Amino acid sequence: MTFTILLVGYVGILTHIVIMRQVKAIKLLRKHFYLAVYLAV
């Protein structure tokens, strides 16, 4: 029982970290994209 709770918590934390990384990467990409468009104009 305790093992299951630990496993679920571990997976939840891993998922959270992955999602946060993706969000950060997308924000960075968007910033670079806007900058490139701004410089191209």
C-alpha cells in the first residue's frame, strides 16, 4: 500500500518536472521566434 503511494507520488513529480521543462522550452522558443520576426521586419 505504502509502495503504491510512493510510486504514484514519484511519477507525479517526474511528470511535473517534464511538463515544467516543456513549458520553459516553449516560452524560450516563442521569445526567440518573436525576436527573429521583429529583427526580420
